[in-house]
Amino acid sequence: ELKPAVEGIREIVLRHNVHMKLAIKKNPEPSETGPSRFATVKSGSFTFNLETNQGTFKDDVRVYHPTSPQHADTLQCDTLELQFVRKDETGNTISDATPQTGHSSGKLTFEELIATGSTVTLISEENQFTGTMTRLLYNEATKTIVMQDQQAVRIFQQSSELQCPEITINQDQEGRLQTVFCKGVGFIKHRDPASGQLLMAAQWVDHMKKSTDPESGLEMVELEKDCIVRKPDAEFALAAHKIRLWLKGELPSVKQSQKVKLPGSQSDSEDSQKMQNKIDPHKMIAEQDVAIYSPQLRGKTRRLEVWFDEETKPQSAPNAPIGVMAPRSLTPVKHAAFAVEDSLPAQQQQAAGSPTGRVNTAQNGNTRIPAKQDATAEPIMVVAELMKIRLRKNDIGKEEVTEVWTEGNVTVDQFNEKQDQPLHITGNQLHIQNKGSNDQILHVIGSPAKINAQGSQIEGEHIYLYRLANRAEVQGKGLLLLPVRGGQKAAGGLLSGAEGITKENSLASTMTSDADAQDNLLEIHWDQEMIFDGLTANFFGKVRTNLGDNRLRCQEMEVILSDRVSFTEKNPSDQKPDVHFITCRDGVEVESNEYLDNRLVGIRRASFWQMNVDQKTGNAEARGPGWLVLWRRENPEKTTSESKVSQANLPQKTESDSWNYTRIDFNGKMAGNVSQRSTTFDDRVQITYGGVKRPLDTIDPDRMPPGAGSMRSNSLKLIQHDIDGQKKKFISMLAKGNAEVEGNTLIKNKQTPTSQEFSASADTISFDESKDQYTLRSFGNRKATLRRYSPFRQSPTRSVSQQIEFSPSHDRVTLHGVTEIQGLP
């Protein structure tokens, strides 16, 4: 209590070398280890105004307050103002001064402290705290501390550094820290106590707030506007409009810091690691224009959630495959480039010198920092509306991205300068597991999700990509697009297994050879599942494939390529794989069309139980029961102006538009070879052939028109062969085992062409199309039999012989080893 000796005194002034001892605690009992009750103030002068109850220290003010026998808190400033209030015995504030004295009576109680100066320095040795500013305010009633500096308040505590123009600290009545609010452009850094290496840094433009999360009880740091958080040791950085960071642990005290330096203690590096772990980040949430950087991952999103060193994945992250989500509209995400170099001080100086006091930003609204490139890493770029990431420390204590969950219009691109068409993924959701260099597992969910890599494309609702194993899997419906060489030949001939007997190798062969030398796109659809390891692809459930004008359907398919397609390494752009081997099972159906100068010249339809095609050797094999139907234009090279104009209409009924029809049914095996131009059918084989007016017209074996025939046998072999001097390719057939043939032919060597039906049976029957001749043979005691039915005779002409040669169009018969002739020759 101040009791002036003379009434009417308004002000007390001490002019020089002031040395004052103030009692700052009420406890009168001295303590040898705790903070002292008294603080010492030294200054050039001191003034106390009795009307305002304000004391002012000026000129090199120094405050010294011991907190332990070895440590003390100190304050240095140019001016120190102490505001007091008078209270009566009951503790009520006395605000009115008496007219006689000009001041109030009662006990003085400290209310507020204001320290100003060109440099105000506050030091706490025990807490390893140092702060510099131009203005410091402390209010005893609210326990609030405000530090201000137009340039930047600078705070150093142990291994942490904080800079901001204004910092407000709120405490409870017991003096425990509640919130720290940093207003304006600023940054905070934390370094390794032993090495000084930067462990974590954060910067912002609007404000930073540090408080305790009421739900988790962890410290929470909130950053607002153009924020960047970096962990250089993990090469991790994050930029966003708003960032919230949860921290676990606390800074070690000075006693712990000194303990690690005592003789016999652990190594400095181990101790520093322990101290670092005391303030490890727990989780982080970033919102609005979020950009992320790490050696394994770059990303852009509207919301990001990061878990640090979590043992279990976050509850809000996807677990098993998630149901397909409807695509949501995504506003463009601003791009940001930044790296992990320690360049914050330079940026802070730039911000302080700018007219607005804010960090200069690029046109897109995010702070730009030169990106640091890794010469060996192959990072991926992820864009999504929502992204969730887990960081985990590896064996050497370095944090790495271990898992990523994304939702909403997801796109993924792989950074690889060596690849012309790097990995590109799109979908509604994505889950990435990172296990090391090029060892990532990707699960893409979409409607459909898509993976593009080096010209190939995979589509499906659930796609799994195992990069290290070089394997892709699709659960449910999907599509595979794969660039291959020589695809027209593979699909056009080998898929039907009958190229050697159906294709006219004149102008059509030249056209097909040119197509075989070109790149084609293999298209395969399925309904159940696909597994592809880059070399072998297996498809299940209603499999459909398209390659040019060739289509194939089955329940199961296996495709083996000539060269492996890599999902991680560059594939030579000039080397595309061949379709080496194809196996189809269960309900195999084949459709193939052939064109010459945009004119349809051939159609193939087939159905098998199983089919194997070897592109390398030219072998094709199918297992029945099955059938094969072929339509060939009679004169594929001839066109008329009328037919060219009418390509969109039905074929013209002219000689040039007549078609040859062939249908083969079998129950056993079909084997063919493109190079040898031959195909063999086994087990209850029947072939029906003849001329039709239009493609897709058929011939009924029980009602055959003139020029048609039907042959049955245990096995059948068809061979395509050339005749010197003729462009047309001719077919030869050889039927073995219980061979029978029926036909209806038009006899040409008579003045009036007459149709004649015939039938024959033998052990073997061959037919040579170039000679229009059947050859019937039987062995042992068995005989070949030929019957010819003339409309002018009631009974047929019957010929029985060991060998019979018969030309239907000329009605010419040659018998060898004849045993019976009935009727006219």
C-alpha cells in the first residue's frame, strides 16, 4: 500500500539509476528451489502517477526474476508501464479519487504490464524460451499475453522457432496455457536439438491458432490461408487454404535437455530422436485447394486427411471394396508446386517487405516453391475430391507414404519421363498401398474405373494393379484394349480356324498382308473376372473380343502375348506384342468379315466348345461339338458402278454378286494351319456346300438346289491349292470312314442344261474343285457305290466298283474294278 506523506502529491519521480525490488507473489515463505517472491527492476528513471496508479520505467529497463537457483526470467525494453488498481479490504476496486488528495486510498493491486521499445526481449531460461518484439502486454485479470511487432515477433523455445506480427497467449487462472493465436503472415519451425536439422515447418498468411482439442485432448494447430506444412526429413510437404494439425507429446524441459548431456548418457542422436518423438504429429486435415508432395506421391484435392505413424487405418477410410459411387462434380483444383528445401526465412522476409504484409503468391493462388526432383523415384500424381493418407516411419526412422484412400472423380498419373504414355488411372475411389520402390498395390473403383498404360487400357468396376508383380485384376464386368501387331490375320483366319480354305488369295491376300503389317487394337469384354500379368491374360464370363471386323464370344478365354507388357518399366514404342496364343472354352462363337476395297467378299461364322489358336506356328485347333459356316463372293475382284453406288443396300443379283456357301458340322476335333492352308475335322462330320444369291443365305441338306452338295464321314480334310496360270484358289476335300455324299448338279454338256441328283458311299470320298470331280474308294471286300437320279427315268443308275471317278457337271463316270452297273451308263 502506497501512503504518501503529504497530501496533494500527484506524481513521484526517480530520475537516475533506479534499482527497485518488487514483491510479485503473496506467499511470504521463502523457497530455496522454487521461483522467488521478488523481482528486481533496473532502469534509468521511474515515475509513478498517483491519479492513474501507473508506474513507468524508462531507459534501458531490465527485469530479473529468479525461478530456481540456476535459472531466471528476464525482460529488457525501453519503457515498462505497470498499471495498478486500488482495492478495499473486501477486494472491491476503488475507482474514485478524493477531491482533497487527488488520489484514492486502499491497497494497490497489479492489473496490467506494457513493455515497449525498439527491441523488447523476454527470456525464460528454465523453459528455454526467448522472444523479441516491439510491444509486450500482459493482463493479470485475463491472464492474457499479447506480443506485437510490425515486422515480426520472433520466439525461440528449445528447438522451435515462431515468427508472426502479433501473438496472443491465453492462460487459465492457474497460469496453464490454453490458446496461442498468431495473427498475420508467419511461420513456425522445429529442429533437431543436436544437429539443428529442420524436422517440421509451417507457414500461413492469415493466422495460426494453437489450442487443445476437447475431444482427443491433443494439442491442435490451425493454419488459415495459403498455408504450407513441410517435413524435410520425410521429404513431405503440404499446401492448402486451411490446415489443422494434431500433435502428441510435449517439449522436454531444460532439465531433460541437460540430462542427456551428462556423462554416461546415451548418444546425442538417440537422445535427440527421443526429444523429437515428444512432439510427433498425430494427424492432419487440410481443406480447399490442397496440394501434397512426397517422393512417392503428389496430389491435389479439396480435402486431405493425413495420419502419422498409425498402427491401424483410420475409421473413416474405406475398408473392403466400396459400392460404386455416383460421380460428383469437381471444381477445378488450383495447382501448386513446392519442395522441401528450408526456404521459409527468405519467404518471410519477402512477406514482411511487401506492401500488404502478405506472402507473394502465384496467379493460381498458392505459394510457389521450386520442386525438387528425385532422379530414381517414380512418383504418382493423384487428383480427387477427398484424399486420406497414412505416413509411417521406416527402419531408419524416415516417414513414408504407406497408404492412400481417395474418393470423388479420382485421376492418377505416373511421373516417368522415359515413357511416352505413362500410367493414367480414373475412377470414383482409389486405395493405394505403398510397400517400397515400385511395390504398390492399387485398387480402383468406378463405373467404370479405367487404367491406361503405354497404349493399353483396362476398364472395370473394381480394378487391382500389383505393380511389382506386374499383374492386373478386374472383378466384375470389364474391358481390355491392347495394341498388337498382325491382329487382322490372327482374328480373321486363326480365330475361325479356316483361313486356308476360305480366303481368296488374289487381291484380297495383298490387302490382308498389308493389314497384318499394321498395328491393331485388340478389344476384349467380359462379365466376371480378368487376370493379366503382362504376358498372359485370363478372362471369365461372357467373354467378347473384337479386332477389326472379327468378333469372338465364349465363357473363358486365355490370351498369351509374344512380349510382356510392363506396368512399371518402359516398353519400346516401336515394339508391340503379337497375339501369340489364344484358348477359348465353353460356348465359343466366332464371327469374321473380310473386305476388299470396302466391299464385302467373305463372311465366317463358327461355334465350338473349345478353341486353341497359335499365331506363331499358324496352328488352330477346336473341339466340338461345333460348326463352321463360310460365305465367299464368287468373283471378289469384279465390281460395277451400280454395285459401288449401292454398297449400303442389298447385294445386286448379278453374276458378280453370287456367293459360295459352306457349312461344316463336327463332333470331335478341328485342326487347321494357315501356312499349309488345310483344315481337318473328326467325328461325325457333315459338310454342306453350294451357291447362294446373298450372304447369310443357307442351304437345306434335305432340299438342295442345283449346284449344291452334302457330304458325311468320320473325318474330313479340306485343302486350298493353286493352279498354274489361274488367280482363283481351289478347294479339295477328302472324307474318310463311312463317307457319303449327296448332291444336285446342273449338267453342262447337254444342249439343254438339266439338273441331276446323285448320291454315293465309299470308305473315302475326295472332291477336286478345279476338276469338278469326285473320287470314291473302298478297300478290301467293301465297294464304292454311286447312284444318279434322272428326271427322265423312274429308277436310278447304280454303279458299284472298287474306285469310281465322277464329274457331276459333265455326268461323266469312270469305274475301276467294276462289279455292278444298273441302268444306262
